[in-house]
Amino acid sequence: MNDKIPVTQVEVPVPPRKTIESVDLYQSRKKIYVKEITGLFQKFRTVSLCLLMGAYFLVCWISVDGQQWVHFDLPNRQFHIMGTTFWPQDFVLLAWLLIICAFGLFFITTLFGRVWCGYTCPQTVWTFIFMWLEERIEGSRNQRMKLDQTPMNKEKLTKKSLKHLSWFLVAFATGLTFVGYFYPIRDLVPDFFTFNIDSGWAYFWIMFFTVATYLNAGWMREQVCLYMCPYARFQSVMFDRDTMVVSYDFHRGEPRGSRKRKEDPKSVGLGDCIDCNMCVQVCPTGIDIRDGLQYECIGCALCVDACDSVMEKMNYPLGLISYTTENNLEGRESKILRPRTIGYALALLGIMTAFAVKLSMRSEIQVDVIRDRGGLFQTNAKGYIENSYTLQIMNMSNDSREFHVSVSGPESIRIIGKTQVSLAPSELLSLPTVVEINPDKMTERNYDINFRVESAANPDIAAESESRFLGPGPAR
Ligand code: SF4
Ligand code: SF4
């Protein structure tokens, strides 16, 4: 039997093709043309930026008693800050200070969102100045857009050259001033223009900061905030429903749409947003705050000013975009005192107290003792046992001071020779010192001894250092 199985055509189901999406890892920058706006928050910003810029450019020119008020003197390892000289030994204070700044930032961010970014961050400050110059030279937003689209001509070349020259001058002043905090500015400026600076590093750093400022504030602008700043990425973990952030009142604004000025929005089924796009045009990071809170938002509140000016023209209540909290937007009450803010405030207070205590206990004198390696001990003409040391005494204050040197240890211990020294401000003195002990009083082969150096005028200004006194052992 030839049982043939009939072959039938079976349709094999074809699995649906997967859609493959490709994502370009490099996103080319779309130039943002920021519209200039005036308003309450813009005034705050102007005041804060002027104060900060003024401080940056002027503080290095202040001198007290011939000493630059803020001067980081790296070659001599001294840091003169507001009349006090700090040394590398004081770096622990710097660590405390950085911790205070970090907690201060967390505390402020929890309460007021990204006010640091919007009002005080150097990137914001310098970008603001560069934008201001751009607006003065190239004109308003529309004029700048038009200028960029026109082919190169005499007018465009002149405006672009003037803009870049002005940017470069501000950047150069920034670089020169920055280096002026490390190289006395009153010497740096004339030395720079007469090519008298000894170190090529000073020229290098001036040019480095000039180029960095020009690129960051002139070209990269919001790119620094969006892609380079780590703070933008983690700030949201400090936010809660009671943090003040720039927000759009969705319930009030939607549905958005254009309407006649006198028309009642409710009668045409619209909310208060007239969809004029002003809030987007003034935003330095180019976002639309109506899409909700975004990490790109630096909290500058320019959109608040822009929207308020529109609301005013429309005769609507202000505050469609405002500094508010999520709870307020949802009609609930906001609290300032909450576990998170109390925690940060307590931590900040504790660290600041510890810093103040550490600062008040900071010694203005330092002493190190080096035992001479020449011999263990020697016997002098009186038959006493002698050990030799070198005391390294540093006057860490800004005043000349007389110091008294003493030693304590077993009975009869005393210093032979000089016990009064005078040190100029910041002077380091190496003082050879011989100490003797009557061998009849020695009950041990060696002793711990303690050197003390104290100010002749104020014994509270003192420092101590330990060493060893070696001898032949108890007399038999
Ligand atoms: S959305 Fe508003 S607050 Fe945020 S960066 Fe833009 S203009 Fe500033
Ligand atoms: S500025 Fe105000 S009214 Fe204009 S689009 Fe933005 S939110 Fe709407």
C-alpha cells in the first residue's frame, strides 16, 4: 500500500517585525535666542549678579596694611583671607567650610529650589553678562535671528566682531582677576602688560580662564547646565511637595489658546494661558515650563516675569506661572518646618558650631622638635647629661611677636642658652637648643619631655611639642 501523505501548503506565521529605533547619542545644539524681559525677578537677579560680579572684580584690589585682603600665596604656602593668614595645616578648616557650603546648599534647595542656579551660580552670572552685551550690540531677539539668517555683509561682520571682542574683553578681565587672587593683583596687572611676570604659568592660567569663560558663557551657555553640571541631576532628590519651584498653574491655564483681549476666557472654553509663547522665548534653557518641572529649569523665574507681563496686559490675575509649591498648586497648605528642613538646619547648625570652635582654637604659633641625630647624649663640663634638639618655631600670625621657650620633664631639666626669640609675621625659625639634666636625679634611662613656646605678651598663645631625653641611666 502506498500510503502517500498529501502534502498541503501550510502557512507559517511570520513573527511581527520588531521596530528598531535608533537614537543619536550626539544631539547637535539648537541655538536659543533669548528674549530680554523686565520684571520683579529680573530686578532681583540684576542686583544679585551686580553684587557678585562687583565682589569678584573688586575684592582682590583691597589691601589692608599693605597685604592683599584675599590672597592665596601658593609659593609661600600662605592663604591670606580677610586679615587672617591660613597655612596648609589649616586645611581641615577648609574641609569644614566645604561641608557647611554643601549643607547650606541642601537646606536652601529644599526650601527654595534652584535659587543658587538662577541667581548666584557663576555660569548664570557670566552668561547673563554675555547675553546683555549680545542684546546691546546685535539687538532684540528678532533682530538677532534675522541677522543670523542674512549672508555676511559689512553690518553683520561689524556687529559680530564687536560682540566677540566685548565677550573676549570680559573673559580676559575674568581670567586676569582670577589669577590676581594668587599673584598680587597690583603687581600682576602692570607686570602682565610689560611682560615682566617671571612665571609662564601666570600667562598660561590667565589665557586658560579667558578661553574657558569665553566658551562657557559665550558659546556653551545652557549646555553647561544641561550636560556638565552634576547639581542639575541630583537636585530633585532634595525637592518635596513643599519646595518652592517655578511652576505653571495647569488647572488655571488650560485649555490654552488665543482669544480677544476683552473676551471672557470661560465663555470660549479656555483657561488663562493665551499660548503666546513668551515664557518659552525668555527661557535661557529653551524649555516650556507648561510641560511641568524639568531638570533643565534653573529656577531663574524669567518666565514668571514674562507671563506676569502678559497677564497684566490681559487684565488677568498675576501668577499663572509663579514660585510656588506642589501642595499650594493642589490647594493644600505648605509647611516650611518639616522633617527634612529641620534635619538640614540642625546638621548645618552643628557643623557651623564645630567650625567656629575649631576656628577659635586655631593656634597662631606652631612648634616642631627634631632631635639631633649626632649622638644619643653627651656629658658637659659640669658632669650633667646633655641632649641637642632643633626647634622649628613658626609665627602664624600677621604680627611680630616675642616668644618664650621652656621645657618640662624630670627634676632639674633646663635649657642651656637662648629661651627668648623674636619672630616676624609668618617667619619660620630653626632654633638649636641644648637641654641638660643632673645625672644624680635620673632614675630612668630615658624620659618624655615637653617643649613649650608661648607668646611673651599673651601666654594663651602657645604651642607644645613632645620629644625624648636619652641618658646613660640611673647613677649607681
Ligand atoms: S522655565 Fe522659567 S525658571 Fe526655568 S529656566 Fe526657563 S525661564 Fe527660568
Ligand atoms: S507666557 Fe503665560 S500666557 Fe503666554 S504662553 Fe506662557 S503661560 Fe501662557
